[in-house]
Amino acid sequence: MTNSLDRRSFLQRGAVVTAGAVLAGGTQALAAHGALAAPGRRGQAVQAPDNGGYGPIAPTRDRTTGEVLLWLPAGFEYASFGHEASFAASRGLPTAGSDGYPTPGRHDGMAAFPTSNDGIVRLVRNHEQGYSPVEGASRAYDRALIDDRDEAYDPMAAGGTTTLTFDTRSLELTDSFISLNGTSVNCAGGPTPWGSWLSCEETVNGTHNGFTEDHGYVFEVPADGGPVGGPYRAMGRFVHEAVAVDPATGIVYETEDSGETSGFYRFLPNDPRDLAAGGQLQMLAVKGEPGFQTFTGVSDRVGNPMPVEWVTIDDPDPTPITTESVFAQGAAKGAAAFARLEGCWYDGGSIFFNATSGGDHKAGQVWEYRPRGRSGGQLILLFESPDRALLDAPDNITVSPRGGLVLCEDGGGEQFVRGLDERGQIFDLAKNSTSNAEFAGACFSPDGEVMFVNVQTPGVSFAIRGPWEKGAL
């Protein structure tokens, strides 16, 4: 069972620990050097020498299958696990969890949580499956998240989460089960400091187009397998991507993945110990620059803080609904527009998040938000990709225990896990050899020794360990 902080003790202690990461101050150095990440600025290169200290990546065999599923630097090893049923069946691996249901596919956002047993980690993993009532889900492993209809939020929706128990000493999966079902397009989310996963729906489908329930919400999944409640409607109904909780205040930050009409939000809970008790949803605006477009013409601002303010969303759960219903409310009050906001992560007093198609080259941006009390703060562009060969559409993000940023790509062609070091320089950590599908769900074990990450299609999870001390990760 999870040995995690409950909401009350977390707030009383002013905790600065999030599940899935050991917090470090290294990201503050990264922000301080952010200006060096501007292409050609101050004569600095953006490709880290010697691949960030890790040396070149090369084909590396999986301990589980014996196949080359990833490229990694020398000295690193990995084991695949939690394979979707079709992938597992073709390799003679278990196709179902301990609950008897086939393992679903489209693995996406994920977080790791400590348990009372050393070396044993709980993972909660999203499955970005949607399906319309007309299309249905024909394959058994696609239906795994909707077949148990008594437990499903919406029996017409095929998304949700699985919870897994993993032994980091032997790199082996010991248990897995469906923990949330009947939701739709569960893309990313984020861990809470009190030991749960906030799973986000990246859609606004609902009863207006044939589902039995409305979608586009945040759901809370206890890592210890406890019961899951209903949607947190006050946190907004929009094309959700990820969330990050500030453990000092209980404020939840949220990203939106809706083209160039994506907002960066925060949820001020009425009771930080109980997100179901409601609260106020707000959207970030750049002070003095109403309607600021962050996704173009800003490369010269890399490393330069921009003061921000927050505007209130009057109706976070509007009816009728479109993909822009919530964003439009914030935009009307001067809120900023981003290009496809995806992963976000809390570390060291800051929120780090990716704009997947932001920047003049539409190849991606990495942002930092530094809170300053409850009324303002600073927005900092840490990195803007000048070339897709360097960084192509960063999606999920996490902070390593050693202070570097881990960026999961969701672009075209070959897909990589990239690192961003304290000098704003990019390097390669892993390459997908199974397909050209995106990486997702990067997170670290509580001791910082194992990094977990998913490939979405075919759905496979990986546990990676090695000489992290050679570089920033």
C-alpha cells in the first residue's frame, strides 16, 4: 500500500516533495542559464557536447524480450513491462493484469509513488483511448476499460488508468489492475503530494454526441487502489492535458492541448485537502500585454521573465460546450494563448511545461512559471527549438532528481526522449525502436535510480537505469 502523505499532513508540513520525483534545486540553475538556450545567442550551441556527458546512444536489448526496443547510452539497461495485450501475445508474455482484464493500449501520462516496501513502486498509467458510441471498440484489449460496466463512469467510453506494482531491484512487474474506467482520451495528468494521480480527459465529448456522460474533466485515482470518485467539474471542462500541484499552496496548475487556442490555468481549491469541494479556475495573462501570443516572435525573450496576472473563468463547466468554450472566456479578459500545451511538472517552487508546437519553427517550447504569492508571478521561456532534428514536439515532461528536464517527443518520424541541461542545451537519452509513436509518461522512482517511460503504440512501458551521474539526468 502507498506510504504517502495525506492531504492534511502535507499542507501542515509545507511539503516540497511530489510523487515520482526527488526534488532538487538544479532547475533553478537551468532557469538562470535559460538565455543561453536561444539559438546562436551569445555564441552558445544548443546541442550539449558529448551528448550531455552520456555519450552517443546505440541499440540496446530489452531484458524482458531480448529485442532492441530502445536506443540508450552505454552503461544503461532497461526492461519492458505492462505491454498491451496484442504486443504481449505476439511475444508469449502475459496479456492481462491480475484482475483478469486484457492490458489496454495507448499508454500515456504516468507517475510513480513510494510504498512501505523498499524498492517497490506503485505506478498509475493513463490510456488515451476514446472511441465514439458509433465506432465502438472491437478488439478485446481495447474494450478492457469499458467491459466492467458496473465500475465505469461512462460505459460508452474506453479510456482510463491502470495501476501497476513494480520491483525496481529486479526490474519486474509484480501486479497490475484497472483503476479507472469509462473515461475518455486520458492523455496526461499529474501526481499529488498526498499519493494520488489526477487523470485528465483530452476531449469535450459527451451526451451531445452520444456518450452517456459528459467528458473533459479531471479524475483523482488513489495510488493505493482506493475508490475513485466522480469528475472534478470546478477544475474546468476543456481539452485537458496535464496538471501539477504546488505542495506549498495546494494550487493545481493545468494545461490545455487545443491548437493555438490553448491556455495555462490554475485551480484555487476551496479546501486543498479536498479537491472535490470546488474552487476557482483562472487563466494566465501576461501583464500589460493582453491577448499575448506566446507561440510566435518570442525567441528573443528566452530567459527573460515576463510578469503575469490571472483572470477568472466565470463558467468552468459551460453548456453547450465546444473545444474553445473555456479558453474564450479567458481570452476575452486578456489571457495569453499558447500552442498546444501538454506536459507540466512541479519542482523547486516552479511549474515547468511544454508547448508542443510553439515557436517560430513550430517545433516546440519549454516554459517555466514561477509563482509569486497568489496574484502574480513570472513566465519564462527556457527553450525554443530551432530545428526538429534537435527537439521535435516535446510532450510529457518531468524533472530529474539531478535537476535536468526530461522531454518526451510527440513529433514526426523517429521519436526520442531528450534531456535539457542547466545550460539550456539539448541531448538524447533514448530513441524508440518499436515504432514512430510518441514517448509519454516519463517519471522517476522515489529514490531517483529508475526512470519509467511509455511508448504509446504499441503500448509498452519501460524501466531504465544506469549511470545517471554522468549527466544532468
